[in-house]
Amino acid sequence: MKKTWLLAVVTAIILVVAGCGKEEAKPSQVNSDSSEPPAPLTLDTEMAYDASANTLSATVKMTNPNEEAAKVTFNSSQRFQLIIKQGDETVFDYGSEYMFTESIIEETWEADEQKIFDEVFPLELAAGEYSVEVIGLGQVDGAPEIAVTDETSFTVERAVEEPEEDTTETPEETPASEPQTDGAFRDVTIDVNDTMIQVSGFTEEVEFEWSVSDGHNLFAQGAAEVTGGSFTFGVLLDEAPAEGQKLFLELTPIGGEVTSFQIQ
């Protein structure tokens, strides 16, 4: 009888120990899946402003940094958002000022694949410092839904105003002609300046008459006195002689013969 009771006690102890062993060997309730989600697209931007053309050139580079191909989704045809500020004032908002299709675009980007988006915006900016914020709008399937942004800045230099070209035409002066000598008149110089003709020279005559013509039409006439063997007088025409027009100065002593000199 005692042996039977002892056997029962030993058996019970064995069962308790076995149960404790099984409890310790129970698998952990912690999730053993240690794989990381894919990373979002990376973003790199470059800005350049042309003050002479009033244009802003934007180059936006997006890269899939994952070691495997990734599915990338855009909720519209807009691939990135771009905002330009001068201080606290927004001077350009790409998403608000341009129209985009609202269709969902799904693409597969290979590992380390980079896509470059170049845009040129007509934009008139005053001189000063500008800050730029660019937000990538591509969502990688399985990646955390976070806004990937990049910030940069650029400076608009004040344009140097070039002096306006003076387009005012000054009257061309006809170069002074070489002195001419003929008959009773020597070293006769004839200078033409627009409608004014200046005549000077030497003669033994006391006085003489003069006239200006083209050989057929008379344009001006008068008389001149000689002082100490030299003379000078001016002729004022109604209009400047046409280019290539031949004019002649005729000098006639009182009771003498006509002497003709070419003006031009």
C-alpha cells in the first residue's frame, strides 16, 4: 500500500516538472519578421535665374535608393511641388499657377534609377535673395508616407543699365574743298555745312558779284567787297544740297568775265 502511494507521488512530481519545461519552451509572442520597408525617393534640386530673359530654370532629380525595383505612384501629372519665397512672401507657387491632369500614374523604377525633370518658368523677379522649397510627390509602395523635401536658394543680381545708344543723326559736314584758282580769283576755298556755304579767297578786283547754281537753276546770288586783296562771304541756301548734286559758284568782276568754281 505504501509503495502504491509513493509511486503516485513520484508520478505527480514528474508531470509537474514536464509541464514547467513545456511552459519555458513556449515560443516568444514577439514578431520575428525583421525586414525593413523600402525607402522613399531621394530628391536633389538645382536652380538658375536668367535676369536678362526673366526665366527660372529648375532641375529636379529623383532617385530610387533601394537595392530592388520599386513601384512609384504619382496622384497627378505633377511630379514635384516648387515654392519660391523672398523673405516670408511667396512669389511663385508651381502647383497653384499651373494646371495638371488628375489621373493616377504608376511606374516601376529600377534599383538606383534616377529620373531628371527640367522645367523653365517665365518669371520676372526683382533683385534680391530667394529661397526655394521643393517637395517630391512620388510615393514608393510600402515606404513610409512622408514628404521628401529639398531646400536651396539663389540670388537675382541687379541688372546693369546700359546707356541708351544715341540715335540722333548729326548733320554731315562736307569736307572743306581744296583751294581753287582760276581767272582773276586765286586760292578760293569753299566750305559747305548743311545749308551754309562759306567762301573765301584772294583777288585784285575791288568788288564782284557772285551766284550759286546747278548750271540751270539759280539758288542764291549777291555781291561782295574786297578788303586788302582778300574776301570772304557766306551763302545761305533754302535747303541742303542733295547728295551727289553738282553746284557751282560763279564770281563775276564788275565789267569782267565770269569765273566758275565747283562747290561739290
